[in-house]
Amino acid sequence: MLMAHPAVLQDLIAQYEALTLLGAEESTPEARQRLADVSYTLCVATGTRDVDMALIAARHRLSGARPEDDSLLELAGPAEPAAAV
């Protein structure tokens, strides 16, 4: 299973919490759709079928994560020095 980057999970959690705090479920059709989209994306990103389980899984994957995760940079390997001109 593909694993979502911690920054993506953190952003999805923040969006979900903001939408629920603002009462998106009882708001405009656009706000309800945005909440549904974020909920679905959280489920896909965590491999779950329920938004509550998705939030738990996402938070579990974030526990101990560094605020500025550079894991993708570490996979790329060291940069080669530029040629002298």
C-alpha cells in the first residue's frame, strides 16, 4: 500500500478539522461537498473506509514525525558537486 507523506496527512487533518469546526455538514452544498472530498481523501490516504478510523490512522502515522519532514530528500541521495568553471 502506498503511504501518504506526513505533510499531506497533516494538511488533510487540518482541513477536516477546520471544516467540521465551521459546521460544514450543515452549511452550503459546496462546504458539504468539500468535507466529503476531504473525508474520502483521508480514507484513501490511510487505507480505511471510515473517516473516524482514517483520522486515527493518520494521527498515528504522524506521531513522532518531524515538523519539517525531509524523508523525500534523503531518498534522493546526496547532490553531486557542480563542475568548476
